[in-house]
Amino acid sequence: MLKHRSAQKRARQSVKITQRNASVKSAVKTKVKAVMAAAETKDVEAAKKALAAAVPALAKSAAKGAIHKRNASRKISRLTKAVNAIAK
């Protein structure tokens, strides 16, 4: 058991932050999968719509610290590239 009050508080915060990050990551993964599924079926409109939902979610999760900013940037780039490839 933790003895210092500050350590106890930090442990409580850590649990809450971990749960919040897991929730955010799960939501982002779902949106990314929607973009990839639409891209694989070559449905341009659905892919663009899904991409429009995924990009802000990725950016927000990076801003909040749930994922690294370069990770978010890389995912956004690859998703955009995939959607643009089927749009031609």
C-alpha cells in the first residue's frame, strides 16, 4: 500500500487516465477501421465521410496525449493516401 498522500493521489489519477486513454484509443481504432473498410470496397463517398470523422478524432487524441502526435500524423497521412488512391 502506498504511504504518501501524493503517491496515493497519483495512483488514483493514473487509473482514471488509463481508462480514459483506452476509451479514446478504442474509438479512434473503430474510426480508422471504418476508413480502411470503405477504401477496400472502393466506396469513395463512404471513405471520404469516414476519413472526415477519423482525422479530427486522431488529432484530438494526440492533443490529449492518448497517442503520440507523430503516430496520429502518420495514420492521418496513410488514411488520406488510401482514400485519394481510390478517388482517382
